[in-house]
Amino acid sequence: MATAAVATTTAAVAALLTFAPTASAATTTFTPSADTYVQDTTPSTNYGTSALFTVDNSPVRQSFLKFAVSGLSGTVSSAKLRIRVTSTGNSGNGGTWKSMSDTTWSETAVTWNNKPLIDGASLASLGAVANDQWVEIDVTSVVTGNGTFGFGGSSTSSDGAYYDARESGADAPQLVVTTGTAPTPTPTPSTSAPTGDPVLVGAGDIADCGTGGDEATANLLDGIGGTVMAIGDTAYPDGTAADYTNCYDPTWGRHKARTKPATGNHEYHTSGASGYFNYFGASAGDPNKGYYSFDLGNWHVVALNSNCSVVSCAAGSAQEQWLRGDLAASTKPCTVAYWHHPRYTSGASHGPATSVQPLYQALYDNNAEVIVTGHNHNYERFAPMNATGGLDDTRGIRQFVAGMGGTGLGGFGTIQPNSEIRNGNTWGVLKLTLHSNSYDWQFVPQAGKTFTDSGTNSCH
């Protein structure tokens, strides 16, 4: 058992943005000086040598981490606690995390009987988390300089989560502290039309105050011009006015003027998705429908409402009939559509949504090129397919799952036919460059990640 924090310091230079001067910052990553958990049914047992820590409510389990921060110079501009999920139950509630005033506890001595209090400010309520994902918690309000800082996790759910402890090696928790000039200034993005061919860029499953993913992807949008597609579940957990004010607006909200959104299921946790429609206003279309279309260059773009129990997607429904009429009236040679629930997906959390098949069929019948969806918190690209899942290189639609906009990432279950590439550990945005008779796609990863995906196809 190591007794001192391991620190690795790197100098990072922020990306040059078209609307802001170059900024520089120093980032230091610390591993815990101690981490452990306690359990109410084994009140005198110490788990300090375990390679895991956990939060749960049956039995009751609480976890504790502390970090010895030293060697910092300059003002702390950002501090992120990163912990990696190694195992969950059915839904995997990640717990509530708070700061702790007591940092005197010993990893090899603490038990349920003598556990420290988790008594500080609430930092995050993680909700559902998935196996093999990193969860990031903003702790900037706590880590203000050198010192020892403690964090505690608990859960009211009997379906909790396990995390890798510092004994796990490369997957040990991290405290990532940035000092000096903030690497991600809040800019005023340009809303003027980009030069060259139009760009459609974005993702779904975005703003979650319990992670830093939405800030990471908003930073990517800062450097990419064009129209932003926000593909549902835009503000967690419930799409309330407060969720948009506190979680979405500080990040993706700075691109609101150029955003064309679509509704997800979390928006309808608030009656009538009123938080969503009030926030986006006319850009979101008729609040009773949630579907609309617009043109970009040689492309016709359709945003649909895949909450089919609220706004029917069935053949003959108002939405499906509107879609067929809208596509028939379009004079553009190429078409892209986006909505939240994927017709095809290999994601572990949500299966393929058969209810949207009539919408897929209408697009296929009218020779559409691309469908972009979210809902599963990962990235997946499919080969061109027809509406029943058959490979079709002549008229098929290429569907993407782009649910890596910022909330907790998720993995994969049964891999579906014609799935070509997948990633479940990288936040990012999908960039579509819309040429006159073709398109390029590119997965743009969060800073520091290497996964990417790109290619090109002609229009039908």
C-alpha cells in the first residue's frame, strides 16, 4: 500500500480558437493517498486493501477518498474528481458524492463503527452509471489550492455501483487540477455562417451537472462552425427549467443561437417537455409536435420527435404523414434526419426502437442518406440499411448513434448486424460536412482522447 500521492504534471496549451486568444494552463493529476469503503452488516471489518470501493443501500455501503495536493502554483481554475465504474447492478446507481471535513481517517483502520462523517457540500448525484466508464465530478469549489481534500459517496438505492480503487493501478481514481489561465474560457461564439460547405454538428445525451462531459463537448463546438444538432436528453435529469439553467446553459447554451434541437425522453419527465420548449423557443418547433425541417445548402434536414407514446410515430400518424409530405415537397437532392431513439443500436442500456420504424421507412422511401440518433450513451456507426435492417449499399440509410454528448458513458451488449464501429468511453461530437452531392462524417473526440471515426458517402 503506497502512502503518498502520485502526481504527474503536464503543461497543456489550450487550442487556438477563432474567437478567443490562446490560453495556457498547467494540469496536475493526483491519485488518492487513501480510499476505502465501509459496510453496515460487517461493522468492524476494514476494507482498506480492497481493489474496489462501492456505494449501495442494501447492505448500506459508503466510500471515502482523500487526496494530498501539493506543488501547485497559481490559482486553481478547475478540479475534477474522476472515478472508474467497474461493476453495477441492473441500473447501477452511482451514488451521491460530497466533500468531507474529516481527512484524518486511516485507510487501514476505518470501519463502519468508526467511519468519518460525509458532511460537506453535495457535489454530484450520479444516477445510473454503466460498467467500464469514467465518471467525472466537478470539485472546483472544494479544491482551491494545496492541502488534503476528502470526498465521500453514499446511495439511497439498493442497486449501487463499484469503482476501481487506487490498488487497481491504471484505473485508480484521479484528481485532475488545472492552475493558471483557465484552458476553457467562456467565449462568445460566432454565429455567422461558416465558409465553404455547410456543417451539421452535435450529439445527444448532453448536459449533466454530475459530469464534466458536456463542458468537454461544448469546448469542441467552440472550434467547429455550422448548425448544432442537440439530439435529445439535452438537460438531465428531468429537463426542468432549472436543469437548463444550471446544467445546459453554462456549456452547450453558449451555442444556443445556432442550435436546432430534438426532444429526448428526459425532456418529457417535465410535463409537455415545457422546460425544453420554453428554453429553445421557436427553434424547437411547435410544442405540440416537436418535429420540423429546414434546409442547409443542398441538403434537407429533418428533426423528428421519437417519443412515440407522446407524439405518435405510427404509419398514418400525423407525424409520419407530415414527414412524407415534407420529403415529397423538398427540392434538395440530399436528406439527413435526426431524432433521439435509435432504430438500430448495440447499446447495453436501450435496445433498438421498433416504434420509429415508420419514420425510417418514410425516409428510406424518399432516398434519404443519413439518420443520427442518441439515447444510448455511446457512439456507433452502421452500414447503409433499409428499414428492416437489411444491408443496402444502393439506397440504404446510414444510421449513427451519437449519444456521447456529455452525460455518463455506456457500453454495449449484443452487437447488431451491420454495426461497423463502436466506442463507449469517449465523449465527443459527430460532424457532418454537407457537400453538394455527398457528405463527410467525423467523430471529434474530447480533448486528450484518441478515438475517432471518419468517412464519406455520395447522396443517392
